[in-house]
Amino acid sequence: MDAFDRRILGELAEDAGLSYADLGNRVGLSAPAVHERVKRLRATGRIRGTVAVLDGPATGKPFLAFVHVDATGWGKSKELLALSALPEVEEIHSVAGDACMLLKVRCASSRALEGLLARLYALPSVKATRSYVVLSTYMERTPQAAITEALEEEHYEPSTSS
């Protein structure tokens, strides 16, 4: 990965809908050269997908919460990972600390969160949860934007052994 690749990733993190021509103009390459680089970035797994960033409140899900889940054992059970099928669950993380997993959930209301928590407690491995309701969001960004900025500043080359 070179400086052009990092700039391409940064631009795509800001607007994944850019045409190859527009992307090329922004990074100083031709559209075919950008197309080849994007294909390579996808093939190597640096670009895992292209998504639209939706506005939760505008889509009828204004209620954002983070749920810490304490479970028996390691916590990464088939039942807990199956929560990824629920549309309210945006992220599932295995974490260190006083909880096993951290869920980022977006719901229509506190009642919908209560229903999700009831589903969690119905799982045999779940011992406890702690929910943190978001009152205001001042900044959200995709992780790629921050990573590409850091890569460019540090000239960091990620390992290809993973």
C-alpha cells in the first residue's frame, strides 16, 4: 500500500459513491489506474465492502445504546453471535474488562431496547447487561478515515501475514 492507495481509501471513506474519474481527479491518477487500485484493495481485503451510512433518526431508529453483556465462559457463543441477524444490532465486539461483549444497538424507542434486552436475557449464557443510552452524538466517523490519516502521517505499512 502506497500513498495513492491511502489517499484513495481516505476519499472512499468520505464518499464511497465517487466515480473512478472523480476519485482519480482527487488523488491525481487516471480513472483506469484508480479502478485497478480499487480492485486490488478489494482483493487484498483492505476494502471489505461499500455501504451507505444511514441516519438513524431519519430512518425511524433514533434510540442509540451500547449494551455491555456479561456471559458465562468466554461469551463468544453461537447464540450471542446470532444476534448479528437482528436489525437493531449494528456492532458486536468481544471486549476485555467487566463484560464479555459490547453491542452497539439502534432502536425505535426505549420499549424496543427493552424487547432486545429481553431477548438477551432469554439466552442461557447471559448473566447480566448494562445499557448506556446515548443522549447526543457529536461525532461519528468510519474507522477507515481515521486509519488512513494515521497511515499517511506515520507511513505505516500493515503486515500482510494476517
